Amino acid sequence: MAYTTIKKPSDYFNTKLYTGNGGTQSITGVGFQPNMTWVKSRSSGAWHNLFDAVRGATKRLQVNSNSAEGTIATSLTGFDSDGFTVGSSGDVNGSGNSTVAWNWLANGAGVANTDGSISSTVSANTTSGFSIVSYTGNGTDNATVGHGLSQKPDMVIIKARENTSSWLTWHKDLSGAGYAVFLDATDAQSNYNILKNQSSSVLTLSTNSAVNANNQGFISYNFHSVQGYSKFGSYTGNGNADGTFVYTGFKPAFVMIKQTNTTRNWITWDNKRSTFNVVDERLTPNLSNGESAGGIGLDFLSNGFKWVDDTADWNQSGGTFIYMAFAEQPLVGDNPATAR
């Protein structure tokens, strides 16, 4: 097994917990200046808010909604050297609210990319396999957009900034290039033929308003697996308390899953909200609900994760699930992962 090129995964992805104060505060301890930050109140029904450095601070997209982008002056107001600053918005800084922020490192505010027939602005981290892409649609079938990565993405999430289209989500383990699910919805996968194809340099678009409405703005978040740092894959549930084991090659810091052969919620877990096994504190990206727990869920292991109950939401017998996972520690390298 080759050694990972990322010795410290938290230099590229990190979860930060904080308590809202209802005013203004700087959140530090992320470990880097994030380029994408996803914020959710754990203790209230506040909406999921996502920000990135390409669109700019205060420009909010709500993950659990198909709403267009809004500029909220009191939301996330800046990306800082070791975190970010939030204002008084209840969604990101409600007084007394326990809050989680998931943070990714790309490459600043972005540079021009002309690899596709549509020019784009791309903030790409080719080491960690993550890019943020902003582009303006041209309404032309088979238009292409450069994504800035060094290989074909394993997962692509696109949101229209100016209309109420859902969060188009493609994953390599769906049934084909045209298949998709939606991050803000429970729908099973279907062949929508909206995002038509992906290559090592570009995404190929249809004319659908979710990805390519003429003269409208879009944002795309693109990921590929990096050994010892991230994994985008699938598994089949066994419907048993001795649940399915999923090999990632690292101890997870974050896992998000979605069943694709039937209607089912998206669910996320991380190593900061649950600091020991069983990892049971969970949030649902397509809903505004506060955090749920209750001693059911999964174990984070040195080399992957394993379900420890038969709950259908993540371990339905015969169910097909896709996942994205980021590492706390790689299985191999200078500081290999150990069991929790």
C-alpha cells in the first residue's frame, strides 16, 4: 500500500464546534483559512448555511433548500487565517446555540479557467482533490466547464445561484453519467441527464436550469478520492445489528451518506460531535432539524467505519448507499491511525 501524500488531514478538512453569542465573534482553531464553510446549529432548527471564498463572504446558500443565493450581512462575514467570523444571524450564531462548522481548504478566491466552452473561476486544491467552480450558464447543450482538478471528480454538487433549482448531485457510484440525486431532497437516484459527463478537466452540462440556465450564475463543488485523506464510495446494507463494514483506508473524521435505491434522508456524522464510539450525533443536510443522537449509528475505526445497528436509514438490508468521507488520520504514514 502506497503512503498517503497528506500526512495531516486536518490541514485540509476540519470540523469546528462553537457556541453562538447572538452578536459577532471570530471562530478560531480551524487550523487554516477555509475556502468553504458549512454551518449548522446543532441545538435548533436553524437552516444549513454554506459559504465559499469564490462567491465571497456573506453570500449564503442553504443546503436544505432550493432557494437562490442570498447576501446576508450578518452571516459569515469573513474567512480568517485560522477560521472565520460570524455576525448576529441566528442560523450561524444564534445566542446559546451549539453549532458545528465543517471547513475545507481549496486555493483562495479562485483564478480564471478556460478549459471548457464556458469560462469559469476555479479555486482548486489538487493535493486534496477539491475544487470550487463559479460559472455563468450559456443555455447550450453539451457545454463544458473546467473544474481545475488533476483527475475526474468522484462527486459533483452544483447549485444554481439565481434560481430555485435543487442541489444537483452526481456520485461515481450512481448508475451512470446522467444519474443524480439532490442534496436538499430525499429522492432516489434517477437518470435526469442534467450533468451529462465528467472528465479529468471538464464537466459536461445539459440546458437544464439546475446547471446551465442562460446568463445565470452557478457554483460547483467537486471532489475526488485521495488515498489516506478522502473516499467517495458505496456500500450495501445488511439489515443486521452487526452491520456492514466500509473500508476507507483511514480513521474517519466525517461521513455523509445517502441511500440511492429508495427515498431516504442524507445524514452526516463527525469526530468532533461524537468523540468516542458509538458515533451517534447526526445531522440531516436536507432538513433544518437539530441534532439527533440515541446510541445508534456507526463506529469510526482505524481503517473505515462500521454500522452497529439495523436502522434502515443507513443499514437497510439490500439497500444501496453512497458516501463521502474525510480522514482524521491515515491508516499508514508517519502517524498511522489507531482504533478509538
